[in-house]
Amino acid sequence: MKNFHLQIVTPDGLVYDGEAGQVSVRSIDGDIAILAGHIPYVTALKDGDCRVYIDDEIKHAHCSGGLLTVTKDDVRLVSSDFEWNE
């Protein structure tokens, strides 16, 4: 799986800044998955589960709404609260 640059940001600061193979979140229009090479895209997020695919691992988190933007260079997820499930 090809990787892309992902940033996850909350009001408390940077949560993640690195490479990912996929990010799956709940948007206002339903669940979506972003892969490398996705078309530019912007959507509001609902509260829900988030999955971030890093190397061969799937990291799970809870995302409390926010905004997801996809550009040709990176993906940025801005949320009011983002908590990794440990």
C-alpha cells in the first residue's frame, strides 16, 4: 500500500504527523476511507471511530467531530478531541 503524509491536530496540539497508508473516519455523509492519490476533498466529520493504517498496524481512535482535508500533498484531520485507543 502506498503511503501519504497525515497530520492529526486538536486544540491541544499535534497528535500525529507522519506517513499512513489509509485513514478511515465518519464524515457527515457516512464512513469514508482515504488512500494515497485521493482526489482533493473536504468534509466535516461526525463523532466516531477512526482507523489509521501505519505500516502493518491498524491504530484505532475516537474522533470527536472536526474537519478532514485532502490535497495532492497531504491529508489533515482537525478534531476538537482525538483519543487513541490503547
